[in-house]
Amino acid sequence: MGAGTGMMNMDSMQSMMKTMMPAPGDTASTKDFKSADMKMMHDMAVPYTGNADVDFRTKMIPHHQGAIDMARAALAYAKDETTKTLAAQIIKDQEREIAEMREWLSKNAPK
């Protein structure tokens, strides 16, 4: 993927951010999903190091945590059992993967 490929323009980014902001009439689940989105975006805003292995894991940890937070909201609010089963599996898988990435970073990331 080239340098400009897949990059959002400023208008797209602003539009995306607006969809994450609380709005009148949001349900409790929507508020929790939006909160998870905002936290994930904030936590992913760390500088790149130039080391693809480190940068990938450093960005994926908050991305996975965002998935966990959204899955927890799904467990709290979803009515469909398949949604709840999927959410529970996502939590299990993503927590394991976060632990693996942190372990790798503790051994391999420059200090």
C-alpha cells in the first residue's frame, strides 16, 4: 500500500468524528459504542516509530481494546443470543491477542 493509499481526507475525518460524538436521542448502547470508538481513536493516536513490527502492535492493542469495549456493550444490550456469543468470543480472543502483543513488545520494542 502506497503512502497516500487509503488515507482519509480532512472532510472524511471530521464527518467520522461527528458520528462518534454523543447526540440527543442516543440510546444507552449507542452512547457506549460511541464512547468505545472515541477512546480507541484517542488511544491509537501515538507517534509512529518507523519500525513496522512495533507500530503494528502499538496501534493494534488499542484497536483490539476498542473491540473488547464494544463487545462488552453488546453483551450488556444485545438481545440476540448469537450476538452475545460472538461478543463473548471477541472478548476472549482479543484479550489473548493483546497479551501476546504486549509480551512481544516487552521483549522486542526498543527501550
